[in-house]
Amino acid sequence: MLTLADLFQCFTNTRPAGTERIEISSVVVDSRQVQAGSLFVAMQGESLDGHTFIPDARARGAAAIVAETRAGVGEGLGPNTHLINTTNPSVAGLQPGPSPLAPVVFLVDSSLAALQQLATFWRRKFDAVQVIGVTGSVGKSSTKELIAAVLRQRYNTLKSEGNLNNEIGLPLTLLQLNETHQRAVLEMGMYALGEIKMLSDIARPRIGVVTNVGPVHLERLGSIENITRAKAELVEALPADGVAILNGDDARVITMKENTKARVFCYGFNPDCDVWADQVESFGLEGIGFVLHRDTEELHVRVPLLGRHSVHTALAATSVGLAEGMTWDEILRGLQDVSAQLRLIVVPAANGATIIDDTYNASPASSLAALNLMAEMSERKIAVLGDMLELGTEEQSGHQVVGGRAAQVVDVLIAVGTRGKWIGQAARDAGMSEEQVFFADTNLQAIEILQKVMRAGDMVLVKGSRGAKMEEIVSALSRIIESGSETD
């Protein structure tokens, strides 16, 4: 477990006597998560400054605090607080004794850089832990979850929780490493060139998985070529004895084999891949089946994942299992883990209606995948589709492609938001009638429309970017259905 001595060693290259006895219970950037013995890292956010919450962190029992050197830091912490200037450290007066030390505040130039420095320091203490990095425009969270489910069949595995995939989240995950862990599966997101390289420098992955490349964050990176370059930073960081696991069905991903000195392992529907699948069969909300091929071996597989696109998720996890020398029994057990079904949440209703909650995020590719899942179902289908953000130059065309596919799949479409209007208009242009397509400016209006059109037995897909907050619709739908307030 991380100790106060480790913090001193990392930030000051000293280990004051007795500090090794003071354990750090957790590392957090939100003072509300502080518990006795926590390290609180105060950071300047977009709207809030973590430094204003330092007294709150101390009151909750923080053992140590990282803060940027500025006027007022340390005020309200009491006379026994130890302020350590990491550029000119002095540990005079530190007397841990038998009881916990008064709080130690490490003053740094950048709290973010200090967090990353600490994660790098801590990662180096666990060289035996193999790290698997996962990136891609779509599906990296689900892929990370299923990879971890497979690895858990043999190895004690740490994984990123939720969306802890950035310059803050990944270091926080690595700081949870302890002596029991054997593998770590880390999701790696990015908003700019160089970010995945930075995350890889901290995490030192031996296996890298790239799921796909699409126009997600195009507004920030400017071109699909830049997105490809950014994702390729993961495979570029792999060591010569590592493994680059690439989606062989994505033309941009497969070119990354030229960017790595690691061994390349491909997966997909293409028989030229190292592991590939065919004969895909959907069982709706009961999962999918397919035949998995590896060299001369054929395995009939059924997994509790939703939609044809989930075959790629299963193949990526299978590839990691094979790269780690796992048996087919272990791999197939992991693929059966229902907890790995992250992105799509199915909410059954008492009257037989079903909500498919895919509000985690949205892009054209993931929206098309969700609609393809709907196409496999025989029930009356309603899609509630909202704004997709950060599509850059493909913003309008991306929404229109989704609208065109919706026209082929659903019986009723509710287009929500300013950009959602492009979805609805494209659906009408593709043949849906005015009676089938509704427009809502807000989530509340979408809820009101649903109260009028939703019937018992319907399949209702709700999807949009996280910024659209369409989980509000899911919450309201659940209440509507539970109270039996639907109408014909």
C-alpha cells in the first residue's frame, strides 16, 4: 500500500523516519471522497478550484495534500500542518511517533504533473504487473470490461473504473495497484495528439488493443488522419516483446502494424485475421452466437453481449487471452461474464415494454450499431436519438447517416436537440412519414411525446452524447412505465 514515505520519496527524494508507518488509504481529486488517511490532490478545474476545498479535505481526515504553490495554501489547516516545498524540501520537525502525523501539504508547481509523477513512480514499483492498454474511437469501455473479465479467470486484475481514461483518471487507477495484482487493464482516451503517448509513458503497457478509428473528437483533432495518428501512439509505445492487438476489419487500424516493434495480432471477420468469426446469430436481448476460428480450431460461442458489433468486443478479449497464454476454457468463461455488458443497459418494464439505455455516449458508428441491434428485434421499435457532439466537419453528415439508418429500422423516431433535427429530417427524406418522426427541442419535450406514443411491448432505444444528458429521459421512462402511464 502507498505510504507517506512513498510520497516523500517521490516528491523530495527523502524518506523521513517513521513515515513508512503511515499508510495512504486512497488518492482522490474530489474532497467529498476523502476518508481518513487519504491523499487529496487539489487541482484547478474548468469551473472549480480544488484548492478551495483543502480545509474540507483536512476536516475529513486527509493525511496528505498536494497543492500548487500559491498564496493562502495551508490556511485553515491548523498550526501543526507541515508545508513541504518540493523544490527546496525541508523535513525538519517531522515526528510521526506512534500516532498519525499532522497533515503534510506538498507544494508543487503543477498538481496534475505531480499526480502523474506519483503514478509513474508507483507503476515502477510493480514491474511484474502486465498492463493492457485499450483505445479506440468506439467500444473501448466495453472492450476493457470484457478483457478484464477474461483475465480475471486466471489473474488478479485491476481495471479502469467508469471513464477514468484520461490524464487524471489513468494515474488514479494506477495508484490502486498493490502487491496482489498481476494484470491491469487501462482504458486510454484522448483529446489531442500526444495524450496517449503520455498515458503510455506512465502506464508502460505490454499489450495494446486498438478497437477502431472514427470521427470522434474530430472537432478537437481536425482530421481523421490526426485521430489515427493519436490512436497509433499506443502501439508505438509497446516494447519489442509486447503484442499489438488490432481490429483487422478497420483499414485505418490495420495500418498501425507499421508503427510498432511489437508482435501484431489481428482480429475481425476477415479470415486472414489471427482470430476471426463468422456465422453470427443474434438472440436479441439474450445475446449473440458465432463461430470463432483460430488456425484450424473452430469453437461455437454464445455470449451475453448485445448486437453484431459486440462480436468485435469478444474477439478483442479473446485475442488478449490468447496473448496471455490462457486456455480456451478460461477465455470462454470470461466471455460469459454478464457484468462486462457495460454500454447497453436493458431496463425491463412491468407491462412488457423495454428500454435500451445507451446514453453513455454517442457517435455515428455507435449509433448505427445500436440501430443495427434494434433491427434484429421483431417488436415495435421507437428510437429517441439526440445530439452527437465533437464531430467537427462531419457533424451534419454524421447525424444524417444515422437518420437514414433509423428510417430503415424503427417505427417511431423522436429526434432531440438542435443537431438531432438533422437526424429527423434525414429519416423523413429516407421515407419515414410525418406521423412517424417527432422533433423535440428538450429532453422534457421528448418525454411528453413518449407519453403519447409509447405502447406496452415497445422496444425503446435512447441514445445521445453525454452532454445531451439523455439519461433524464431514461429515468422518466422508467417512472412512466412503472406507473402504467403509457397510452395507445
